[in-house]
Amino acid sequence: MSMQNLDVSKTTNAWSSLAGTVFVPHSEEEYRRLVALLDNLIDEVGEDEAHPLASLMEIVGVLIQNYEDQNVPELTTN
């Protein structure tokens, strides 16, 4: 589907049902909610790359990684 063919109203309806679940975390609490969601997705999807939720699992993982990169200090070894 090209961006020109994107049906904004269908996308708005679909996103409205997901926006409270999938989001960019801005707090520790939101981060923890995404980690819990990822844990549930991993339990459901496992290693099945063809699973309908596999791409959602990947997206949630990226959101978590971005939060960690910005907010969790690197562990240093001496």
C-alpha cells in the first residue's frame, strides 16, 4: 500500500484501539507497561516470524530499546 492510498479514517479507527497500548514511553511507568506487553507478545509469538503479531513485537522492542538508550545509564566495568 502506498502512502497515497492510505485510508486515514481506517487508520485512525485502528490506531484508536491501540494508542493506549503501543506508545513512545516518557516515564518509568510507561516503560514498565511496554516491557510487560513485550513479555506477553514474546509468550504468544515466540520465534514465529510469520505470526500476525511478530511485527508489533519488533516495534515494541524498538520503543523499549530507544527508552533504555536515552534513560538507562550504561553499565561500566572497571
